Amino acid sequence: MKHESAVLHVTGRALYIDDLPEPKGLLHVVPGLSEKAHARIVSIDLAAVRALPGVVRVLTAQDIPGENQTSPVHANDEPLLAQDLVQHVGQPIFAVVATERAIARRAVKLARIVYEELPAILDIDSAKANGSAVVWRPLTMARGDVEPALAKAPRRLQGTLTIGGQEHFYLEGQVALAQPGEAGEMRLWSSTQHPSETQHLVASVLGLPHHLVTTEIRRMGGGFGGKESQANGCACLAALAASLTGQAAKMRLDRDDDMVITGKRHDFKVSYDVGFTDQGDILAVDMELAARCGWSADLSGPVTDRALFHADNAYFYPDVRFRSLALKTNTQSNTAFRGFGGPQGIIAAERLIEEIAHATGMDPLDVRLRNVYGTGERDVTPYHMVVEDSITDLVMTQLAERCDYRRRRQALRDFNSTSRTLRKGIALVPVKFGISFTATHYNQAGALVHVYTDGSVQVNHGGTEMGQGLHTKMVQIVRHEFALPAESVRITATTTGKVPNTSATAASSGADLNGMAVLDAVNQIKGRMVAFAAEKWQVTPEQIAFTQEGVRIGDEIVSFRDLVWQVYFARISLSASGFYKTPKISWDAATGRGRPFYYFAYGAACAEVTLDLLTGENTIERVDILHDAGESLNPAIDIGQIEGAFVQGAGWLTTEELVWDGQGRLRTHAPSTYKIPACSDRPRIFNVTLLEDAPNREATIYRSKAVGEPPLCHGVAVLHALSDAIASLDAYRSCPSLDAPATPETLLRTIMRVQERARRSDGASA
């Protein structure tokens, strides 16, 4: 089935929040932002702001009737509007409500604010050096006794790894439209991945019960995690303006303000200590993962937790200790981003492999294959979950054969031995990604399905569509179960008025959770229809089947519509609310133990690059991906997700660089200074294949596996291919220790460092 909104997308008729017809008298909201990274507010003069013609109202913290708080984790550290203290450049202090957006944008610049500046902590190193507070409790995962194991290891090395952050750069920016109703009602159209959380926080800010606030979203123009918690600010300010004026209000951030206000993917600094043998077997790992979290907790705790969950990637560590450090800084509050800390953990695991390969002179692929999880042995993770279905060796071996890795690797080395200015590199890297929310209570979903008397069906669920094809898959489930054509099934906007208490569409769980909830609702209706038909036609339920020709009842075929009509006249409900909760999972953060994931998704990518030693310019020549989607619900959509995720992951690790100046101002706050991959940056040859004959061993929807986040980690192969190219400058004798993002500047610095190391080594040998 093609994407359910495909025609609307390509014809420009798909409606996003800013495309909706504007209610009469719509007002526009624009925030006034802090110009200091850390300061007390001495005074605020808004007289000139209020005096500008067209300004209807100026909102400050004193105007909030409920709680001035929007923390998604109840940390009570994220005021909607700053009152006495600002903690990053770009923090909203007030908001202008005007008849036109352009007027509001002019008005915010007229504010006169006097600050008393305070010391600002802007990065991980200064946070650690100055004993910065943490926004979330540190977590330790351990198994065995790591210190003695490291001391006894035949080989041992230490190092550090810096991993940059990433801007979400969704096509549709943060936007919300609020319309007040009668008796205190507030209706919201919000570009949010978490409609219920938006509903709850708006209700809290307005001092209303949840049932007076309804949040709706038909589709987003991208989210990537950036609208899981950080859509709430726009929604709350729009709702506050609508509530206080009695008129509809809309808040739409322009790109610069969006990037300055909202958080990013967390950047990390990883310190590692690894013990291993001459044969490349890992014996012990000790690792600290420190993250720049920003000024408030947001989702940094779960993000840094998940980084630890994935710091083993696909490898068994006999003795291990992982520790997280979620550091508070005076920068944007970093937040969810596709992979949610998992990709950073995976990069750390792969750095260990690279270090060991160079130290032993082995092919990194052989080091990887020696250390993968087993089945029935060597199968316990650092958080004491048993890996029941390790297929990493199968996936890597299959991919290596398909893409001719061994022969190509030797050919690239031959090329490098004679090339003066261009060097080529190749890397084959696996991914093992845990699927489920680590916050156990989020692993639930609801759905609502109506069958109408003409045989058409309407389906609604708690997940949100951001281009990933979730709604399409839900329609497919209904069509499959009822055996109906596409035009007979319609999915409606996600709304808290139909399905309450929804979980965020995140953690790659959208299809898993909502698909099973939709299936539950459909099966309830089918069960009633089957029971009715069995009694009326005097057949057993086993003799009834829903087919494309109609409903087969014994030897008779009855159209779906006719059966629905008869069921209705028999006064049997044709509507059902479905529900699902993920089984088997548990997690105890206090002990660092449990089964936080229902299952793992696997995959591997082989990337080949060419690097110009003079400029740092590089090209991704070829990428081959073999990915485990279980029994894919929609191969076309899943392959598209894998392709897009890879490019996004490769962009994060190569072209996308976030830069703050010494005053805490984000200097890369627009497309002119922040470089996402262009079409020309995609691989010249790009082969994506789904793993065949690999149904999920767990009872997911039709034995499928999640595809949203895991393939982003395939971009790690590009980073390691670039590292492999640089390693040729020292005859592959030492690890280049390439940090991310590997921009041309970073690559040139690394090239010069490795060249100097090679000169010293060659001189010592001579």
C-alpha cells in the first residue's frame, strides 16, 4: 500500500497546522527571548512593546493562571516564561500577542531588559571542571568485577571520544493553534509527537482539568524527537494567549528562533578503558558517558540511560561498568532525537572495536565477529538482560559476502599505497537496538475503530504521523483483517478527544504499540460479527472468513456491507476501543537491572568513502545496508525509512556542526550556517535490503520489527570508513581517534595529527 497521504503530499493539498483555515480574529504570538546565557533579570520595561499599534497583549509569568511549569518529567525546572532568572540565550521571557505576526516580531525587539550576568557553563569540559550540577541522577550498569579484570588483561588502552550534537531540522517548525470554546474549553492543533502530554501541560498552565483541553494533530512535517517534549512551549503560549483574550491564537516559530530556543541531540564526551587479548577478544570495559544536557532536565535522564543501554552495541563484555553523567549547562535544553542516546552509545562501542583492531593489526570486521553476543552463552548485557536472538554475526557475514567486503578492502589498500592526495576507506558496522520505552508505563496504546452501516471504516489511534508512514500501516492492519479495499478505510487525525492518555510516538514503538491496539479493536468487532453470523447461518465460527470477495459464511458469500447492515439491525455494536501493553518488560533504575526491551532490531552497513587529504572534502562512494525489519508491514515504507535514517545519521557525523560562542550564543542557527546533507551528499551507490526469513520471535504486530530509529545508526559506518582512510597515513598502525562530527576541518586536524605520528614512528624506526 502506498503512503496514505502520498497524493496529498505531492499535490500540496496535505494540511499542516499553518495551512488550516484561520479563525476570525486570529491573533499571533511571538516570544521575547533572553540575550544572556545566565543572568538575573534586574528589570523589564515593556512599555514600548505594548504601545506598538496592533499589539493586543503582552504575556509575562504573572499572567499565567495555573503553573508556570512545562517540565515533561515533573522536574519543576522548566518555566514557560522566565521570571527572575534566565539560563540560556534564547529562553522565552515574555510573549507578544498581536493582530499580525509581523507586528509581534517587531514588537519583541522593543523590550528593554536589564540583566545581572552570572557565570555561565557552556560545555562538558567546563561543567566537569566546575562541578556543575546534574539534571538527572547518574546511572551505573555493571556486571562482573571490572577493575581486576582490566588489571589482568594482556592488553589495555584508554582514550576519550567526543560526539557532537545535532539539530532536528524538521521541515515544519514548531507551531500551535489554540481556539477557546465555551465553559473554559480549549482546543489545540499542535505539531506534537505527544498529544496527551501537550494536553496535560496546557491544562496545568491554564489551571484547567484535562477534560477541558483537547489536542489534535493530523500530521507533522517531521519531528525526529524534537516535538516529543519541546512542542509544548508553543502550545502553552498559544493557549495562554487564547484564554486571556478570548480569541484564537497561533504561535509559529521562524527557523532562527526555533533553533535558538529548542534543544538538540545531546553531545557526549566518552572516557573508556578496555582490556583485551592479542586475538582481539574483549575482556573488560569501563566507560563513562558524560552529556551536555542544557539548562533543564527535559528528557536528558532517559537519553543518557539509553546511551548506556547501547554502549555495548552488539558485543559481549565479560566484565563491564558503564556510568552516565547528565551535566547541566547554560545552553538549550537538549532533548529526544531519533535514537534517543542509543546512537551515541553505539559510537562508543565501535570506537573500542577500532582501537583493538589497530592495536592487534586485525581487520575490524574480524574483531567485531569475535565479540558479538552468542545465544545460550555470552548472552547477558551489562543491564542483566539476556539476549535471546543474537543474529549480528549472521547479518554481518551475509552483508560482507553480498557487498564483497574482503576483496574491496584489499583493493582500497592497494589504491592508498600509491595515491598521494586521495585516500579511500571502508567499514562494516553492525547495530543491535533495543525496542521499547525504558519508562515502562509508556509501553501502552489505545485505538478506536468504527464500522459504519455502509461498510466503510474509520480508525483512530494514539500515535502521530510525522511522515514515517505510521498511519499507512494502521490502515493496512484494518484492511487486512476485514479484507477491504483502500478506499473503504479512513484514518482520522490523532486527538485526545478520541484516544486518551496516549504515549509519545517515539522509541520506534509507534507501529508496535498502536498496531496491536488497532488489531485489538478490530478483533472485538470481528468477534461480534462472527458470533452473529454463526448464529444466524447456523455454522461454526471456524466456517466464517473475511475475504476479498466478501465474508464467507459456510458455503455462502455475503458482502461486508450487507453483513454490517444486518449486524446493525441486530443492535450489535460496530465500534470498539482497543488497548495494548507490551509484555515481559521491566526496569529497575536503582539497581541498573531488568528487561527494558521487548526485543532487539539488528542490521549492518558497509560504507566506502574517498577523502581528499588537502581539503578534507569527502565523498560517500557506496553504501550497502542489510536491515532486520522482521516481517515488514510495508517494505517500501521501511526501506524509505532506512534510506532517510542513514542519510540523517551520516549527516550528524560528518556535515552537521553546532557551534556556540563564548557568550553562549548559538552561531549555527539557520540553513546558511548549519549544514544538513544535500542530495549530492547521498551515496553514489546505495543498496538497501531487508533481511529475509527473519520474523520477530516475539508476538509483535504480524511479527514485524520497528524501523524508525535503528537504521540511523548505520551512519556510524561512514565515520569509521573516514577513520579507515586516515589510518592509511600511518600504515594502519594506530587508531586515528576521529571525533564527530567529522567535518572537513576536523578531518584535516586529524590528518595532520596522524601524519605527524607517522613521521615520528618512521623516524624512530630509522
